Amino acid sequence: MAKQLDTVLVVDIEATCWDGPNPEGQENEIIEVGIALVDLTAMTVGECTSILVKPERSEVSPFCTELTTLTAEQLKNGLTFKETCKRLRTEFQAQQRVWASWGDYDRNQFQRQSASFGVGYPFGTSHINLKTMYAVMHGLPRELGMPGALEREGLPLEGTHHRGVDDARNIARIFCRMLESFRKNQN
């Protein structure tokens, strides 16, 4: 299957979480997949999508709602994890496209949950850790969080931090700046 290199999928997930250790019998699971499409030719952020995912093995804690603004009520009509992975493969061609996230948490969570649920991993093998790439490109002594990178770039945080679709859009904006800087230095 040939890799498509016209668009990068920038992905940011939100998962169930608690203020402290996981309650007995509950595991972190994805409750939102935010996707921002980056057109590599134009170096622009295109369509941004939020896929809400119904938790199947955990509950949305008050802490999680406070952090993400997502409630159990909002998620009860979400897709199952299996349906979400299918949508990523079919609608977004996730197995044929390069995908990126801010750090490795999103990739690791997808891998863990895919294995735990017995669902095929929806992405291909080409993942870009933009958090590490950003630090390396700018010669930073340590990696920055997404809000710190936005601030360093002079970009305002758009939307709600810890909402997958808004974070994906903001990460995509940083990625476009990285691409512009790289291409400008190539000339």
C-alpha cells in the first residue's frame, strides 16, 4: 500500500483520567480523537474534526470533565473504539498517511488500547513526534508543551486546551511554522 504524502494527519486525543491513580477496574481509554489535516503543498491547516468516543471500560470522572470539558452525557452517543478506528482507516486513510502528534502519548495510547480491545491499530508506521522534532529544530535544552511552543511562535492558543480537535488544530499550526522555517532554510 503506497504512502500518501500530500497530507499529514495531526492527531490529538483525550482519554479518561482521574485526579490520582485509576480506580480499580478502570483503564484510561480514548474519549476524543481530534484531527487536523495539514496540506503539505500549501503548508496550511485544512479540515479539523472531532470524533467523540464512548468509553467502554471506564467512567468519565469529574476531574476528566473539568480538564477536557467532555461529559459522560456527551460521550454516550459517541462511536465505539472499534468504529473510531474504522473511521480513521476509511475516511482519513490513516494507514496510508503520515500522522503526527505532540509527543508519544497519543501513539502509545492507541497502541495500548488497540491491543487491549483486540482492534487493529488504525495508523501506519509513519508517525512524527512533533514535540521532540520542535525541540531539536530549535536547539532547545528540553521539549516544550504545546502551549509553550505556541507562545514561543507568537501564536495564540485557539479554542479550549485539552479538547482534542482544538489541540490538534493548534499543533497543526505549529507544524506549519516548522515546515515554513525548514523550507525557507533550504533556499
